[in-house]
Amino acid sequence: MVATTVERPSRTVLLAETDRHMLNHLSRILSDRLPQVTIDICSSAEQLSRMLPNASYDTVTVCPVLMGDYRVLQHRISQHMLVPMIVTAGRD
């Protein structure tokens, strides 16, 4: 019997966070526990505005400070963004 490996598709997570401490911890946890996951990082509303509409993410984490840019989220929701969204609470 020959064992076959099923290659899983790469997953991409967007970390949208203004708190450097939280960003470092989240990215380290994800890369240590889920090495097959690609991590995109943004730390400002401007970056989030550019990155979110132009990519397909499997999960999005966002801090409340960046959620203030409601237009970006509203645009993605209107396009039926069906991905888990995790709201983080850091020091900021």
C-alpha cells in the first residue's frame, strides 16, 4: 500500500492591528502553530483600505481602531465577504 499525501491549499490571514505588541504576538502564534498559513500584516486604516478589497483572505483579524474605517468593511460586506472576522483588543 502506497501512502499519498494530500496537499492542502495555502490559507491567508490578514492581521490588521495598530498595537505592535499584539501584532508580534499574533503573528508569532500563527506562524508557530500553523506554519502553512500565509500572514499579511497592516497597521493603518490606509493599508487596510488598500489590502482588504484587493485580496481574498481566509480569516481577518482587526482591531477596533481600524474598524473605524467602516467604508472598507461595508464594501467587503456588500461583496458578500464570508470569512471569519476576529476583533482583537490590545493596548491601544
